[in-house]
Amino acid sequence: MQRRDFVKAIVAATVSAGAATAQKPVALPPQAPKAPAPEPWMRGLLEAKPLPMTPLAPDAVAQTDSHFFSATQTATLRHLAEILQPPYKSYPGAIEAGAPEFLDFLIGVSPVDRQQMYSSGLDRLESDAQRSFQKPFAALDDGQADKLIRPHLKAWLNDHPPAEPYARFINVAQEEIRLATINSAAWSDAAQAAGQRTPNIDLYWYPVEPDLRRSVSGLS
């Protein structure tokens, strides 16, 4: 074969190989699968940032403002309880027994007519004190308070208090202050300290926020 013919043969082989290469598809490396688009309900979740965690004080979480009476009514009730049920010998009075706080809770969950009786009665005591002595009922001395209370105290049968609304309040409040006092934990403790053993020992109401550290005698 002459040199010229050999060169033509090389060129023809190169062109044929190039044409074959152009016609045959080139295999590409497989691509990584794309992540599916978020569902409609997931949109925005990826962009959401968690809120900063801040410590909460347990006392702040547990406290609630659940008082039924206003500040003035509460002060009036406390002074009324202090006068009607003072300490007796080694026994606590209404204030030491927490009777006003218990009545605040009790009346707050009572029927509406009972709530109105207490609210209007305490307001009447306050207005009478302001009119007669130009000062709040909570600031009256025992003699001044007695002049406002005693005219409305009546003798009455059980479950039959006076019908007149204000006299009814004075007499019912006196009875319930007494009952709340003698059925308190403080009264029970005083009875035990005095050596009295009655069927009612250790049977009493607990405060709205009881002292969980208190140990109950007779229970293991």
C-alpha cells in the first residue's frame, strides 16, 4: 500500500469513529433524587424559630387572685370578725383562725343571693361608719363598732334568721364567723393543747391555699 493510500485510510477510520460516537448517546452519572416539596400544612415550619426558654418561678405559676370581696369589703369583714369572735383564753379568735379568708372563699362559690347579702351588708357597715364617725369601719374602735352592730343583733331560731336584709346579714355573719373559727385547724390545735378530746378533733376546713408542710397527727 502506498503512503498516500495509508493516510486516506487513517482519515476515513477517524471520521467513521467520530460519526459513530456522535450517534451513540453518552451515559451520564445518576443524579441524587430531589427532596419532595413540603406539604401545605408543613409550609413555614422549617422557617419557624423556637422561642427562648425562660425559667418560671413556681410561686408565680401557683398564685391566683381569686378574692371575692373588694379590698374595702375585706377590711370591713376582718374587723367585723375581730369584734364578733375575739380570742378566748387559749383559743384563737376569728383573725388567728383565718375565718375571714375562709368566708371570702365560701361566699365566692355561694349562690348569687348569698353573695349579694354579704356584699350589700359589708357596704352598709362601711357607709354607716363613714356617716356616723367619718372614718372607715375597719378603723372604728370596739365601742364605735358596737353602736353600729348591736341594734341589729336579734335572737333567732336555727335556719330562721331575721327577715330584714341588713339584720339578716349581721346575724348570719356572726354565726358563720363563729362556725368558721371553731371549725378551723387553729382551734383544733388549741383544743388538743388544752387536753380536750372531742369527736370534732382533727375535723376542720383547710385554707384555700393549705400548708402542705403541715403534719396531721394520727396519720402515718
